[in-house]
Amino acid sequence: MSYEDKGLKVGIRDVGEIINLVDRLSGRLNAFNVIGRGVTLNVSQGNFDIELGFEVRPGRPLNRVVKIPIFDAQRANLTSLPSFTVLDDALIFDENDGIVLSLDHMPDGVDSILLNIRCPLKHRRFMSMLVNKQVQIEPRNDVTSYWMTAQFKHLRPLRDKLDSLRVEDLDFLVRVHIEQNIKEIIPHAFIRQLEVGRDLLQTKDREKKQSLAREHLRLAQANKLVGNEEKVIEKIEDLLKPSNFESYLDLIGQFYYHDCFQAGSFFRVPNFVIPSMMRVVSKTNLTLEEPAKEGELKFKRREFEDNFEEIFPKSTKKRKKRK
Amino acid sequence: MKHTHNQINLGIKSVFLPNNALQGEDIPTFILWKDVDYDQIIIKKYNCCTLKEIYNVAENAYEISDNQILINSVEVEGYLGLVFESTRSESLLIETNLNYCFMKKGDCVIESKHDLILFRPELEVKHTPKSLTIEEGRITSRKIELQNIGEGTCHLRFKASENSEVKITQPKRLREFFNGFFKTFNEEVKKVKTSYPNDDWIFEDLLFLTKTTFDPSNKPLMEEINLRFKRLDEAMEDHEKLRKDIIRIFTVSIFKNINIITVMEQFIEYLQSIAKNRVKLINSLDSIQLTQGNHIIELELYYTDLLLSDIPPIKLDPISITSDADVDLSIYNLFNWTGGQ
């Protein structure tokens, strides 16, 4: 069946690299009793943590120095359990040997230890091989929420080898399309005023310029927006600042809000005034115990439209038919 | 997401199936359960979708028969995930459902049923005039009337057919803006990509997508765009720093060229490119140049949905345009949009 071809093999190979690393680390610690093997993938940061819990076997002589040949670790620490006291002196980085655990520097009486090593994730497309993530491309016309989901592709190889796996901060980018709402609220008379203003700036014909200037003034007076086109655009820009726009968003379910940013469409002229859409970043975590999550991003369209409408003087407002 | 559960006992922890999706979109679904006594799970689907991927099930542990998927065992108890492939249909709306049944000795002991609506847009020509009259630079006769009679976004590109006497061209100022924009864009990409030595393909995709003219009439090109678009989107989703760097490239490229095209022009383009019912015009500012007198225009409308599906174009009958003076008219002026929002 197609799932073998859809990245699972590659996925296992890549997750397998981490699992193999955990295996090799456990092997290096064979003088100890390994009591827990965990991995945390920090997706948006592009790194992963290996967490190994181990304890001293009673009556068994220890290797005094344990060398772990990992050279690209971003961080490593050793803590005693259950107090979580950091054992700084017992761990060093060495150019030739990588991470070195020096048990001579371990305080007396410590018999349960947690080793944590953070390494970079080198494969950019790693996550798509491990997890199926999806967000709704667009909802039906009368719906203002977008579904999101994340699920592990295969659990067994992970469950067999690890006591815990946590995939943290899986990012989801939803495209909240706002341009139709914006277009529907902006009064036709104001659009006409903008068009005449543009033609006025562009024409070199003196007679045409005078006629356009008269029409522009007439429209601006009627719209109560004399000389105010740029101010209106500024107000729209303000409303669409991410810090303002986030108040029109609601996350329902097992996802949490992270960020949003303005985006144009690849398919049209690049915009620098008003975005075509807001891209909303939300996040979720997966674990072996919770291998699938669902969530919903709700765009509070009515509130957004009401506040947008306030930008225009009453006389120019378009009366919208509300459902 | 709320679903209607018809559960005989409370063993099901959670079920997900979207309640609406664009036709052609992948439909993910999963079910989580605990302490359920069953010997088989049957998934019944009506009137939609084929199985694309199945998660937490060994290759030999399931069968597909007609509209059912029979799962004999899962690898790790308590979780089953699937992805279905939906397709574009003749109908604008498809009402369908999916039913999870936990079976024990041939009986369904737990059932969970979920409805799904699959929608799609469709552009329909409501009126094609035999002739259009232009007086003092404005169309004074009844225009071409179009409507999105379905749901969902249409990206629409107007083209003049090869035989058309009147041609459609891009305004000079827009061309200048694009040239400046792309020059800066290239420079910014060069600077940023040094921080991502293993990810050249991301920047190749970014340059390709930014420079390529989106043209639904060119099927191989659209397939290429679709592939790269998905790939780039995935990369942006998985890497926050990269996402921020790409946003910065766009912002810098636009602001360095802001003097070429005015804020007002941009704003007008934005507004005129949005028609009714989620129809977005790709080349709304492209224009036709007419001299005083009679001319024939033959228009072709190419459009696609947000999945960039291949949709047959609409070819309009030749239209005679009469103008009282020489005129340069933006293409959006030829149309009226009917129907809802």
C-alpha cells in the first residue's frame, strides 16, 4: 500500500537515526542500569533532546570515564535524580572525545542520574516523515473557522524503542483570507475617489487634469474624506497589524496561538499596502500517549468587519447585508 | 470540532473528521480509544474519497472492499489514523459521511458517524454581450457578467485568444515595478541563503514562485508551481527562523521599490483584483489599448481553485468594442460580478 512510498520508510530511517543514537548512548552507559529513554523534538527550534535516566547498579564497579562521541551537541547537562541538582563538574566537552562524563567528579551518594543532550535536526523535511499535519485550505463561504490536525504516522517503532517521545511546537500556518471582507466594506465612492486621485497624478494633459481635479474634489467632499485617502489607508494598515489582528482570532481545541503575519498572494502583484491574507501560526504537541490532535482556528469575522467599517465616515459606509 | 457520536459505550476518547473541505483536498481523520473490546474496526465511507494513507496499521492488517476499510489490528492499541483523497466532482456540493464501527463477533459494538461536505467553486458566464460601447473612457453598455456559482476561491486570468484583434498587455509602470522588485528580491535571497547552506532548494523554490507568472492555462507550469508551493510552505511551517527571513525578503524588496508604484495604485489594484464570491483576478490591471472605432476582442478565461486544480477554460464569443476615442482600459472594467458577497 502507498504508505510505504509516502515517506514512512524514509521517516523510520530518519527517526531511526535518533533511535540508533539513543541505543548507542545506552550502550556507552552499560555500566549503569538505564531506567528511561526519552526524546523531545523541538520542531520550530530545529533541534532534539535525548533524555537518558540511569542508575548505579549496586555492587558493580564503574567505568570512571564515559566518552560519548557527539560533536555537534548544542547543550548537554547531567542532573541527579530526584533532586535535579546540576552536576556541572561531572560533564565536560572535549574536542577529540565529544561529551565526557567523569564519574570521579560525581558527588557521593548520587545513584540516579539524568543525562540530557541537545543536538540539531539536520533534515529540514524531517517532520513530514514522522507526522501528518494538515490545515484547512479554506472553509465554506459561510464558515469562518479552519480545521487543523496532527497525527503520528507510525507509533510502533517509536514505542518499541523509547519510553517517551514528545514532539513539541509543531507549527501550523493557516491562511485566513480577509480580502473579500475588506473589499465588501470599502465604499464604492471611496474606491472611485482613489481612482480619480491616481489618474490625476498620472495624467499630463492639462485639460484632463483640471477635469479630474474637479471630480476628485467633488467626490472627496461627498465622501467627507477630503485629503484623507492616505489616513484611511493608514487606519486600515493599523487594524491589520498582527498585534491588533490577533484579537479577531480564537483557538479551539488542542492547539495554541503563537503568532500571525501579513501575507500576499504569490499569484498576484506583490502587495505592500493591504495583505491578501493573514497567516496565523498556531502550535501543538504530540506524545506517544496523545498521538493525534485536532484544533480549530476561528476568525471572528463579524467583529473584524464592524471595526473595519468604523474607519469610514457614516455617509460613505456601505450597507452590507448581514447573514 | 464537534461531531455527532452515536456511541454504544464510552470507549472512544476522540474522533476527528473535518466537516467541510474543498473538493480535491486530502481529508485526514483519526480515532483514539481506550478499553474497547473489539476484534475488527470497519470504516464505512459513502460517496467519496479513496484511501491515501493509513497510520498505525501493518501492511497486511487491513483490507479494502467497496466502500469499506476493514482493519484487523492496529500496531499500538488505541489509535488509528487515515488520510483520504477527495476528488473534484461534477456536483458543486457533495454531502457525504464516514462511519467508524468497532466490531465484536460480527456486531458493531461502538459506532461513530460523521458528516462531511465537499465543495468547489465554479465560474459561470451569466451574460456575454455581442458588443460593448465605450464613451469618454467608460463602458456605458451592459458588461460581461460572471458569477462564482459554487463555493471556494477562484484565481482567474484573462487572456485574449491568438486570433483576437484586441490584445491584453501589462501596464508599463507595473512592469517597471516588477523589474525593480525582482532585482532587490534576488539580492536579498543571496544574502539570506548563506545562513542555510543545506537548503538551496528552498531559495530556488522561492525565486521560482516569485518570478513565475501564475498562468492556469499552462498545465505543466501549474503542476510545477503546485509542487514547489507545497514544498516551500512545508519548509516555512517547520522552521520559524526561515519563515521570518522569507517575510523579511519580501518586505525589503517591496519597500525598496515603493517609489515606482504609488500606495494608491497598489491599493486600487488590490481592490480591483477582488471580485465577488471569492473570485480573485490575477491580472486585473492588465489593459487593452483601443483606438477610436470598432474592434473585436476574443476573450478566454482561465481559472483554478486554491489547490491549483486543472479546470477547463471558458472561451467567450467574439465581442465587438466601439470606442469614441483612443483609450487604455484596465481589463477589470469589462466585467460585472453577480451573486452573493
